[in-house]
Amino acid sequence: MKIVTFNIRCDYGQDGANNFCYRQPLILDKIKKENPDIICFQEVLPHVATWLKENLTDYYVIGCGRDVNLEDEQTSIAYKKLKFNLMGMEVFWLSETPNVPGSRYQNQSECPRVCTTALFQNVETKEIFRIYNTHLDHIGSEARKLGLGQILEKIEKDKSFVQAPAILTGDFNAYWDSPEMELLKEYPYLIDLTSNINGTFHDYGKMEQEEKIDYIFAQDSFRCESAITWEDCVEGVYLSDHYPVCVEIYTK
């Protein structure tokens, strides 16, 4: 499978030459060329979700907004409609009340944070697996730690329901050596498939040193064949302010 994590950048018309309307053709061309099986998006506003559904015609796009009205940003998952059966889907809030829309931890930003999880079956091979797609808080280290811990506990709990290896994707807003990422050492079966990638957030090419904050982890029952960033830029227009990360994985 070819899987991508892609922070598509919230579209409030704030990016000048890199506003979403100018990036759209580049995004569609890249997805058509690379033909990924699953794309895990972050920062998807409602109108961007509609655009994805209208234009990614080979995919279904699932997810819901993070605020109390199920609006605002989504962590959407787009999957090939002819390749996978969706066996289950859930959006939960990173908070002490994960089933309450708009809820959040006290020591995080004003933005609620969610994780979108889906249970898939490959139509051809009958293999079953889970995707967890998230966007951790951009301000609070402790909130990121609580949110990531909540997701990892959810992965452990889901393992007892059906044997489906996990894939965890997203914008973690954290460097690999940050305190919150230490939690992953308690789950050695989750392997960082992006360990060879140096930087993902580049702020439309403005950063001298790109920051590695986007990740794809997978259970050790998967083998990673390749991991790359999509660094396309046409006349100063990028795919996003983050490089999408693409991995190609196989079952062992």
C-alpha cells in the first residue's frame, strides 16, 4: 500500500501566492501521478473537505469537524473506493471526554483536537488493518503528551477487538526527541517509517532548517519499502506549508 500523511493547510486566504486556490491544481496533479491508496489529511476545513470529495473521484473521504457543531477542521481519511471496504469508522476527541464534540484538555490551545480512525479490509487480499490519523496540539507539550497517550491506549484497546495491525499518521507538532514522543518507546511494535526523513514543515520554503513534525508509524507486521517527502514546487507554489510524507509498505 502507498499511504500519505498530508497537512493540507487551513484555508483562510492568508497565504498569498500559496493560497489554497493556487495550490489546488498542483495537489490534484500530484495525487493523480502518485496514485496513493490512502491519504490522511490534516487541517481540512469544511469547504476543503467538499473540494476533496468532488475532485478525488477514485476515493471516499471520511471525517468530521472538531468543534462542538462538528464543523471546523477535520483529520480526513481518503481511501480508494474500489480497493478497500470500510468496516468501521470513529472520530474521538483528545480530551477526558472523547465522545463529547469540541472537548479538549485544560492545558492546551483553544483548538479541540481529534483522531479519525478507520478499520479497512483490502478487497483483493482480505487483509484487515486500522488507520489512526491525528493532529496534535500546536501549543501545549503536555496536551500533546496526553493526546498521544490517549491514541496509543486506543490502539491497544482496539487490538483486543480484532487482529488488525495499526498505522498511525499525522502532524504531531513535536520533534522526535521531545518529551511527548518518549511515550512511543512504550510501544516498540510501532515503528517510525519516516525515520530517514529530516524535515516536513517548511513554511512555503521560508525556513532555513525544516522541522520534522509529521510522522507515519506502523505495526511491525508491516515492512516499509520506501519513505519520501513530496517536495513539488512550481513557480513558488508548493503543495502545502508541510511536505506530504509518502510511504510504501507491505505485509511481512
